[in-house]
Amino acid sequence: MTFKELNLLPEILKAVEEMGYEKPTPIQERAIPEAMNGRDVLGVAQTGTGKTAAFSIPILQQIHQNQPEKGRKPIRSLILTPTRELAAQIGDNIKAYGKFLPSKYTVIFGGVGQNPQVNRLRAGVDILVATPGRLLDLMNQGHISLKHVEFFVLDEADRMLDMGFIHDIKKILPKLPQTKQTMFFSATMPPAIVTLTKTLLNNPVSVTVDAVSSAATTVKQEAYHVLKPDKKKLLLHLLKNPEIDQALVFSRTKRGADRLSKILAKANITSGAIHGDKAQGQRERALKGFKDGNLRILVATDIAARGIDIDSLSYVINYDIPNEPETYIHRIGRTGRAGAEGTSISFCDIDERPFVKSIEKLTGKKINFIPNHPFEITDAGIKEYKEMQDSFTKQNEIQMQKRREAKKKARESGNTGGARKSGKRRR
Ligand code: AMP
């Protein structure tokens, strides 16, 4: 099946094409047509299956096709998800799929100031992506009304339960209108979730897709304990092995990705980088070069790597270990596809060890740490690294102190505008 056959609006089709998606994933193929007809959906699926598009696309399409009369926009769709990372990811997806549509969306979550969120809500949004705590908070303060919600998504329901959000959800549900379309997603179906689906869903279409975490059983997972400053040396050392003919290297940040490209170029290793600051053309060229086999390494950030479809990849290297275990599973799921052999190699600094623990907990499988490599963490190395970090922190503190003093001086001489301006330039 193709996206064209899903009868998408041309604006959405164009956006999906821009994302580089070649065909719908199984959950999209099954859920999108039903959801577009207004049917409730029960998706037993995990992050990495393409479930976000499976619910976002029908919402965007239906919102666009049935515009209410002019006036202030009420919230027409609520998407609830347990973590801020997931909320932000869903927001990014809606932004991408709705790129050519006028619909407005916003994302709210706790742990940050509420004012910018409230201001965005005041301006009017069609789609609200929220974590339960902040949503309730803003509802209680009278900033949010759910009276006009037509499309409701409960994402990662089992995780909501694990994280203790079920009470919040029970407070939110009665505030939603009786008549609405509900799409419910959960990776697992424990009894409490089954009960919840019964109260929430009306004759739903059920779609169950393979958990991505199955990647963890097919992919060989290796890791190296290594201090951050030694990671580049370890990478170059590993790439001496001709067996690694091609690898997708993940970097947490855009700057990190650029830095890695430079290091690789210096070592005469062909590479391309894709991340949010690269122009579409640059990304496409890098991807093509990699797919054609002209580039040995593709360095990517998680967001940029979404939607790129590379088959028969044998190696994924996690230069940084993500703090969200799902991201790791998604990364390693890029290799070992369709029964192919795949290896993931992770570089683990001391600070990243807890992330490994949560990955192992989620996958139920131990990651194999390779002993006796040339950049093994030694006690002397740790000491040196800590000293370096301390001196860095001290330098930072001195700089901050200098800034504070400069600002104070400027304030005292009544010259606050200038101080603020120069502060801005520095950032
Ligand atoms: P999700 O399960 O929604 O978190 O999606 C997992 C990843 O798959 C995201 O990075 C999406 O950008 C990507 N994705 C979603 N749909 C497709 C598709 N049809 N083809 C390729 N990648 C996709």
C-alpha cells in the first residue's frame, strides 16, 4: 500500500513525502483509513512503529476538513502522553505532517514555566499535546477547557499506569465531551488497561503490531566503557575494522554531529551528517551518498534520523547513549531489519551508565560490555577527567561572576539597556 491510497489531503501527502517516508507502516495502513472514518482505535503498539502518524494524520485531516465557524479556536483535539520527551516528539511530528495546513498545535508539559504555554493557548490551538500533570494544573487554573474536544488520544497508556498518572487521567476524562473519537495506544495490555479501554472506547478497530523491542533480541548489542574525551579515539579505532563497511552514528546534539563529521574527515573517513540545521538539500545528498555506498558513515541526530529508511544496515553506533530507552531501541531497530544481521555499538561514559540500566530493564536483555579495549576507563583517567571538569566548572563560575558584576555596575550607573543588549549578544 502507498500513502496515496490512504486518500490523504494533498497537503499531508506532500508533508509525508518530504519526511522521506516511502510507504505506510503496518499500524498506519490499518489505523489511518478507519480513524479517518471516525472509528475509535485501539493500537497495541510501541514507540517506533509509526503510531504517532497513525493518530496525528487522521486528526489533522479531519480537523482541516471540518472547520468550525470563525472566531477563537477551541481545542478540538487532546493528545495525552506520559513524558515531556514523548510530548515534544509528538509535537514535532504534528508540525511536520501539518506543515502545509493552517491548523495550530501546542505542547504543554511540567518542569518549565507555564506562562509561555498559557500565552500559546490563549492565541488559540486546534491540537493540544499534553502530559497529564500540567494539563490538570492549567485546567484547574481555568486556562484550558476540554469542552470542544472531538478527537482524544491516550498514548502509552501502560506507561501512564506505571508512572502513577492513572488518577490524573481519571480526573481529566470526565471533562471531555461524551461524543468524541478516541484513539488509545498501549504497548502492553495489563488488566487495568483492558478495563480502561472498555470504558473509553466504542466499538474500536484493534491493531496489534510487533513491539520494536523485538529489535533488541535480533540485534547484537555491544558497548564500551569509555570517558567522553576518549570517545573519538575509540570511534576511529573501531573504524579500523574493515568489517564495519558502513555505520549510522548517532549523536545527541547537532553540534556533536558536526564535530564528529570533522573528526572523521580529518581521519579520511567519508561521512555525511544530517540534523535539524542542515538544509533539506544537504540532508538528501548525505542520505543518498550513504545509501549509494559512497559514504561510509552517516552521522545523525535522533530527530533527523526519523523517517529515513535505510535497509540492510549492519552497524549502528551510539556515540552518546540516549536517556530515553525507547530512543535507544528505535536507534538499534535501524539495523538487523528483516532478519538481517545487525550490531549496535554504544559508547558509555560514567554519567551514561544509569541509561544503560533503564535500557536493559525495558528490553529485558543485558548489553555486552567489551573488556580490555585500548580506551578502557582507568582510575587515573577518572581522576584526570574529574579534575578537568572541576576546572571547567570553576572557569564557568568565574565567568558568571564577572557577568553578574558587570550587570550590577551597569545597573548602578543606570545603563541597564546597554547591559541587557550586550548580554543578549553574548548568548
Ligand atoms: P513512532 O512510533 O510514531 O514514534 O515513529 C517512529 C519513527 O518512525 C519516527 O521517527 C517516525 O518519523 C518514523 N516513521 C513513521 N512513519 C513512517 C513511515 N511510514 N516510514 C518511515 N518512517 C516512519
